Amino acid sequence: MSEPYILVVDDEPEIRNLVQEILVDEGYEVSTAENGETAKVLRKEKKPDLVLLDIWMPDIDGITILKEWSDGGELPFPVIMISGHGTVETAVEATRLGAYDFIEKPLSLAKLLLTVERALESSKLKRENQGLKQNADTLTEPRGNSKVMENARSQAKRIASHDTWVLIQGEAGSGKKTFARYMHLLSARRNGPFTEMGAGAIAKENSAVELFGFEDNENVHYGKLEQANGGTLFLDEIADMDYETQTKLSSALESQAFIRIGGTHAVEIDVRIIASTHADLAQLVSDGKFREDLFYHLNVVPFNVPSLRDHSEDTIDLVNYYVEQFVSREHLSYRHFGVAAQNKLRHYRWPGNVRELKNIVQRLLILGGSDEISVEEVDAALSIKTPTSQQNNLLADNILELPLRQAREQFERDYLQKQLQACGGSVGELAKLVGMERTNLYRKLRSLGIDTKQK
């Protein structure tokens, strides 16, 4: 949505003004700094998409600034160094510190514009590649030929065309992140970043820093809100966000600005928020566990992702998709599912939805065996056992006679014990299956009296 923001740092006013005019004519947003100290201030006020940095300045040289900004790690934006009397050693040092390129004065404006364009494109491709690596096993588009999925995709397309905040609701593992990314790619912000933050995966004391960033006299850490500027921020499992961070987020969404932790200046943002949850946010608001104003900010356009059992006719299509993915990306041996095995999968209830299906397919390919996967193997992988008594039935009548809190605890205990067994006792696999952060899951298992060390 917003144009790339470029910071030009040079102590020569003629060059500063000329470069600014040229870049503004090309459609960029531009700020200028006459020295290093001003550049450091402007960098804090707003995260640049690119910096043109002179090497020789009266107060702080460009190499020193580059060292501060890289802080021994990676630069948060591409930097093009410019100099009237640079040396090979200087150029090598700038490159080692992460500078994208080195341009000598007098400037060739044609070369400058080409380098700026390439640097911005390279930065965009880098973000996209990082996103692809992080989501290598995630569907690029919601799959399924069923009427349910056709309707869901159609609704997602309509929502994507409007720049409103979205609340995606659905069971754990049903594909909420897939739909969020799908909406982003179909929106006017598709060329901006798609940034993710798992609210439940971050400790309470770190959540505000992760979201809003922090700064001190020398350093700036850009949080997820700034990283998503001009694009989309996906807040996964928003119900797990602590109340204090909810308060700050609600204020930021209201004003489209915020102050970093430790900072003093307001940072303006242009971000679309897509949040997801498998919880009943309205009930959490009623219980005083989720801010009402934040709920209404996010719930401008609610969107429900169907569970896999609501479009079970797509099961085999998804199975075949993941078989191809694991064979091509993880080089697992190809195996096909027999007719009986397919029928078993098609009629399974999939409490863990698409995520559980993916894990089952991966497990069966890893275990190997004959070319055809039998129904017995599927039974073993799913840990399907016919209940021998009412006590083994998660929907037994006696649970309906209990107070709500006890009924919920009994259901959670039975459900997690069954899923833990299905995951072979692996809490890590269970966390992925049920969509919980591992630390929170351990806490939940302990509270329910479930022994994770039992075989």
C-alpha cells in the first residue's frame, strides 16, 4: 500500500537534495539526513526500506554506523554505500558488514536508480524466501474440490479485496494460516510483507517486545508491527496473547501508531491485521479474559475455516498432495494408499484436522514397508481402537451430567491422552497436532494429571 521509504544520508546538501528529488519523482517516500546522528534519529522514527549512506561524514563515518546497525548480525534493511574517495578496503569492509552495494561519486543517477530498484527487489525476494522456508510444509492455497471449500475460497477472495481487519476462526489444524496467507496474496498488499507472530508461542514477558520492538540510546529492534508495515500481520492464536499486550495492541490499532518499548517517539504504521483463534473470543470477552475493544477491532470481518470432517470428500486429495510433497521435498520413498486404507481415512473424524492428516501421511512414509499402505497400517498410525465400554467413549452420557468445568476437564484429559498415544508419546508432536505451544501444553498436561513419561 505505502511506497518504499528511503533514507538518504550525506553531508553534501547538493547531493542530498538532488537524490531526494530524483527518488521522489520515481514514486519513493524519502527523508534526508546531513550527518550520522540525524540518520540514527530518523531510523528510530520510522524503519527505512532502504538507506543510501555516505561513508565520509564529519561526525560519524558510514562504516561505524553500519557496524552499529548490523550489531554483529544482519542488517534490518538494505544499505547502499556512497563515497567520493572510497578504497577497495573500505568497499570490502562495507560488504562484509552487510551492505548491498557500493557506489562512487560523482553519482550516475541511472546507476543509482537501478541499484536502488535491485536492492529493494532483492530485499523483497529475501523475505519471500524466508517465508517459503518457514512454511515449506504449508499449503500455498486452500485445497479441496468440495462445495464447502469452494465457498470458503470464494468468501476469502471477497474479503481479500477489502482492506479490513479479519478474524479467522476454526479448529486447531484446520488451515487458518493457509487462509490468512491466501487472503494476503489476493489483496492489494500482496507486494508487501506477510509477517507472522504466534501469540501463544511467546512468553508473556517477551510478547510486547516481539510485537512493538524496543530501542535504547544506540540500538533499535523492529517488532512485528514494523516488519509488517505496508503489508499484513498475521497474529496466530490471538486468544493466547496476555492482557497487557492486548491493551497496547488495541491502542496501536486505534491510532495506527505506537511507541517502541523504551522509546519516546510514536511510530506510524500502515498494516492490515489478520488474526486467528480456535477459542470462543466472545465468551472470553464475557469472562473478562480478552479485551472487548480489541475483539471488535479484529472482528470487523469474521471468517470461519471449515474442519476437515466438514469436507471429508477432500481427504484423499489432501493425502495425495502431502505424499507428493514429502516425496519431493524430504526424499521419502513413494507409497500409495490402498482402497481400504483410503476408505478408513475418508471416514475418520480427524480431530486434529489437516495438520493431523499431514502428520499421519509423513509417519506412514517414514515407517516405510511395501509400496501399498494397508488399512492395518492406517489403523496403527491412527491408534483407532473400538471402545469396549462407555468409559472409553469421549461422548459418554456421564460427561453430560457433570458441571461444565469438570466435564471440560474430563474431555480434555481423555482427548489429550488419546492424542498423546497417537503421537507415540511425543509431546512435541502432540503440540503440533493440537496447536499449542509446548510450554503451555506441558502445563496443561500436568494440571490434568497426564503422565508424559508413560509408555
